[in-house]
Amino acid sequence: MTNVLSRLHPRLLAPALALVLLGGSALAEAQTAPAIAPDAQTEVAQMGKTLSTGGFSFQIHTIREYVDDNGQPLHIFHTINAQVRRPDRLAMTAAGDDGTTKIAYDGKNLTLYSQETNKYLSIAASGTLEDVLREASERLDTDFPLADLLANDPAKAFLHGVIAGRVVNTATVDGVPCLHMIFVQPPGIELELWAEKTEQAVPRRLIVTYRSLPGEPRFIAVMSDWKLGINPTDSEFAFQPPPGATMMEAPK
């Protein structure tokens, strides 16, 4: 998983905002390690199965911690509403301390819009959400810290590079029993995941701690309002530029 202290293209957003969709952007095919306890591996597999097909929506509240030039720990808060229709539709609105960003992928174009600057860029794109987010990450020099949820195989993406994992206990999150799990990924990354103790096993909390970075910053995500098995129309993923919006040239 890559550093969550990431950015969108600087010509589009000021200040920049990372697209927060799971605690890392390890979209490549992964292999799990035998040190992962069977009950933890089963829970993540169930989560991945739920999120790999169909349509769903959810809300995320995040806290991104970082250390400034003086070594002082600081935090940025965001609220994200996401709507997905597999294999190739995504609509998001992320509102936070550094502004509001909208992301739309309609199967033909990926568009990123900054409400504060009233500017947007759009790149021609096709393929699965994983394919498109990987291409956007490379072309726009942008990291997508929660993109594991949108990988073709979310369970493999989440466990990419993980060498150990176990169930800590059962905890109640908003009245729902959840398995609290801990995973270790070198060098120096710890992942705490709370997933519902149900057949769907949707994630409810995620904390990523970067032990190898100065100040050991954390990325915290609380996920709620899950709606599974929905079928949003194409129009819900289409981007309509607001009045006066300026289209920026996308990097090639």
C-alpha cells in the first residue's frame, strides 16, 4: 500500500485532495501469506466477494494525519459519498478541510472536478475500475489510498504484501457485530480492519499506521450507510460541468 499523503494534479486542485476509497492503492494481483490466520483470511475473502460484483453505495468519514515541516502532527478530515456499478461506473463526492472534489467515471471518461476552483479535467478511459484508477494514478501522478475496495479482486488487493494477520476480537460498530482484525505489511505498515460479522462482511472501519514514516502518521476511515445490490442508471455517473466551469488539459 502506498503513502496516503498523496495528491491530485496540482493544476486542478489547490490545495490538492487525494481520492479516498481504501487504505492503499495496491491494485496489482496479490498473493496471501500462510501467516494470515484462517478466520481473518475468510472474513477478508467474504468482503472481497461482496464488493467485486454488482452495484453498491456507501459513505466514508476519514481522518488523514501527517507531519508538517516543523514535525507537528496535523489532520485533514473528509466525508466521501461513493456510488459504484461494476464493472465500470463510479461517482464520488469528497468534501473536506481542503475543499470539495467530484469524481465521475461513466465507462468512457474519467473526470475530476474541483468545486473551489470550478475547474475539471477529463481523460478518455475504458475498462474496469481497477484499470482506470491505475491509469489515472500514473497519468495524473495521483494516489488513490482506498482503491483496494474497487479492485477486480478486493480481497487480493487488500492483502497484497501482507505477511501476517489475525482476528483480535469481536466489536460492536453502530450496533453491528464486527470482526476486529490486524494485518502487517512490510516495511512498517499496520492495517486494522473492522468488517461486519455477516455473510456480506462489508468494512466498517480501517486504520492504517505508517510505522516507518516520521511521526508514525495514521489514516482512519469509518464506513457506513452501505447499500448493496443497487442498480444506478447511467445518468448517475455522467458529469455535467457547472456553469462557468473551465476544462483543464489532462497530462498525456
